[in-house]
Amino acid sequence: MLLCLIHTQVGRLWTALADFHIRRAAFEVARDVYEEGLAAVATVRDFGLIFDALRWAGSWIKQEVRAAW
């Protein structure tokens, strides 16, 4: 898999993939991508990047759902 080959940008690739799914309104798929990314990364930097993006995305999705009601 390509993500295994690019060691310096792994966290950014996982968050970009999840962002793609969020923009498609596939929120469950995006959450799964975040969770897979958290399990797959090898550095604290990448883990922190994905974790922060997951927290931000979760709060943004909650806000969008509340606005839709």
C-alpha cells in the first residue's frame, strides 16, 4: 500500500483521506479511516496529527447535525 511507502507524510495522508470522505458526507467511513490511521501510524507526531483531526472532525460533524435539525 502507498501509505506504507511514504514515511514522512503518513499522518497527513490519513487525514486527507478522511477529509475526502467527510466532504462526501460519508461520516462513518471517515471515522473508520481515522481509526485505521491511528492504529497504523508509527510515530507520535502522526498519531497526534490524526487524533487532533479526529477531535476536530467530530465536533464539526456534531455542529452540522445540530444545525440540520
